[in-house]
Amino acid sequence: MSDENIVFVGTKPASSYVLAVTSQFEEGSSMVVIKARGKAISKAVDVAEIVRRRYVKDAEVADITIGTEEVTSEDGRTLRVSSMSIVLARQDDRT
Amino acid sequence: MSDENIVFVGTKPASSYVLAVTSQFEEGSSMVVIKARGKAISKAVDVAEIVRRRYVKDAEVADITIGTEEVTSEDGRTLRVSSMSIVLARQDDRT
């Protein structure tokens, strides 16, 4: 899977990421990974749900993983932040 | 699994829910389900990560599911909100 199949959810409105994920499926991707950290995790779940309910109805949640990442703050401290990856896959590509 | 094994994450600080989940494991539960909706989903991931990294180190993420629930707003409209369930299970109880 290339990096092009990963959509990072951040501070833009959910609709921006819904469009990005839907476009990747329309361009022929069989799998798209939605990634987020911290407060954006809730938005990533919204994006996955909106894509599979409204736009790419044969897409299913193939896997969800959570973890903790270490990031360095502006003042140099190490902070831990939760992360999540949601793998959406088109049904017809799963065996 | 009884209802006592479910912790609903809402508007309180994450530490409240970390304590609730950890307590359930300490009381002998082999499995605790952490549930959240909407913006609280990010906090639910924090809670799961803090519990398994700091307090119940033999607990693993056994399953994560996402979905969409319909709720009725104060003015009677039906709104859709994302939901998530994270199942934490103690390793020694898994076969």
C-alpha cells in the first residue's frame, strides 16, 4: 500500500476528509487508511462512518487500531498522544 | 457479560474513567468495554491507552468497533452521531 492511500485527519472540517477518502476509492483504491491523533480521533470516526454510509457503500471497516505516540511540544517537552488508524476496504476486494 | 463491565465515557476528565476501568479489572473482571459517542470518542481512546500502559499492563485491546447512532435533539430532530466501543481484556483470560 502506498502513502497515497493514507488520509490524515486534522483540523479541517470532516467534509474535506470525506471527500479525500471518497476520491481515493473512486480513483480505484481498494483500501484507504484514515489516521488521526488526539482530539481529531472523533472526527476520523465521523469520516469513516460518513464515507461508508453515504458515499462508498461497499466499503467496510477492515481494521481499527489504537496506540500512543510521543510528540515534542514547542517548549521541548515530550508529550504522549493517542492515535488511531481505521482501515476501510471495498468488499469486493476482500476474500 | 453484565452491564457492570461497561464504562461510558462522557464529559468528566479522562482520569475518572481510567479509575472506573482499572477498578473493574481489580475487582476481577476479565473484560471491560469502554463506550463513547461523538467528541468523547477521543477521550475513550485516551482512557484505553492509559489503562493498558500504566495500570493494567496485561490488558489488551481485544476488539474495537465503530458505528452510527441516532439521537433525538432537544427540538425533536433526529441527529446521527458516531459511536465507538473498545473491548479491553486481560491477556491471561484469552485463549
